[in-house]
Amino acid sequence: MRLLSKSSLIILFWMLPSLLAAEGSLRLATTTSVENSRFLDFLLPAFQKETGIPVDVIAVGTGAALALGRKGDVDALLVHDPDGEIRFMQEGYGVSRTTFMYNDFLLVGPERDPAGVRSASTIIEGFTRIARARVPFLSRGDSSGTHLKEKEIWNKAGVLPQGSWYKEGGQGMEALLRMASEMKAYTLTDSATWAFLQEKISLKALYRNQNESILKNFYSLILVNPERFPPVAFSKARAFLEWINSREGRQKIQSYTIRGEQVFFLQRQP
């Protein structure tokens, strides 16, 4: 048996991540909303059947997903923080960013609605009423896309949320909704996770306006830069992007429903 030289072993060590990426799965870091809504359970088997590429999903908040991309620990990101995504691209960590679908955010809370959110005319007014009433509000508190949207709304309302009424859960969307239900607290949620969970908890949808621009929730697919991180499985990530943009992929996105309700909508490509 011929033994490898020390130099050959060193070369093999450095090539190993690339070899594993070539033979393994597509590593996709994504938001908890697309995972909690069971959307990926519906979407990814169709992609694998078409391409033969399995997908390993890492479901975290968008902030954590972008951090994984900055370390080259994943091949692609499915995220929903436009400002953070743009910074990621400007810093050279990604080579392609495609915004391909959207849904919306809504404000949920206890049925008796002590802050009177139901009669608010805008989401900013709804948040302002919660702050004035000092009733429990539970935040994601995890730099996720939902948390960043919540912070944007507080900022536009001119409110710095603090005090005993404002809590941070540090959990994914499904877990946070369950916590808010137990606490009888208000919270901001994406509509897909809400559609999946609403019949299993005591909260009610108190403010939703799908035409209010600040509540639009856009999802993008970003491919991690292979020049910056040679081990990434760029060909697999590109195949996923091409499939997402294909007729079959787009039809699959549109056909996903929860109890008959469509929860993701196609974003028109420029």
C-alpha cells in the first residue's frame, strides 16, 4: 500500500471541505418563518426530485443566517431583511441576490385587545397605542427580519420600547407566538407562520393591512460568493436559484396553501 506524503496530506486536508461540498447537500440558511410555516417541507422535496440535490436547512433568524454567510458556513441564504441583504452584497459576501416572493406582517394579541389596536388606522398607530397603554408586548429580540421590522415600526412611531411591559423572547416565530399566547401579549408576526399556528393558540389577528407598504415582507435568495469561500457548493446554490425562477418552481410557491389560504406570493422580476 502506498502512503501519502506529508505535503499530499496537507493538500487533501485543505481540499476536504470543497470535496465534501461537491458530494454533499446544499446548505441553506433560512428564516424561521419559512420553516415554521412548513413551506420548505412542501418546496424542497420537489427541488430534490427535479435535480437530485438534497438540502440541509439551518433555520435561524435572518441576522444569524447572514452571519453564517459571512463565515462561508452555508452555500445560500433565504432571508427577509432588505437593508441587511444589501450590506451583505456590498461587502462582497454574496454574488447574487434575487427577491422572489413576499407576504406580510401583522399585529396579533389577546382577544380582549386592551390597547384598542383593532380600531387603529395604521400599524404605527397600533404600536403607539400599545406603548401608551403599557400592555405586554413580546419581541423576537433576535435580529431576525421580523425583529428588525418591529424596530423600524417603533422608530417611525417615535417610541423607544422599554419597561416592564416590553419583553424579548429570543425565540423563533412559532415558539414566540406560543409564548405570547401564554403571556396574553401583543407581538408582530409574519403571515405564513400565523396561518399555520393561529388555530392552536389563543391570540387573535388585531391589525392587518396587506396594502400598507411598511408591512410588506419580501424574501430573497442569496448565493454565497465562491471566490471568497472556495469550499461553498456554488453549483448547487445556482441550481436552486434557477429552479426557484423556473416555471415549476414558481408554480410550486404559488400553490402552497394553509387551510386553503395562499401564504406566499411571487415577486415580479425586473
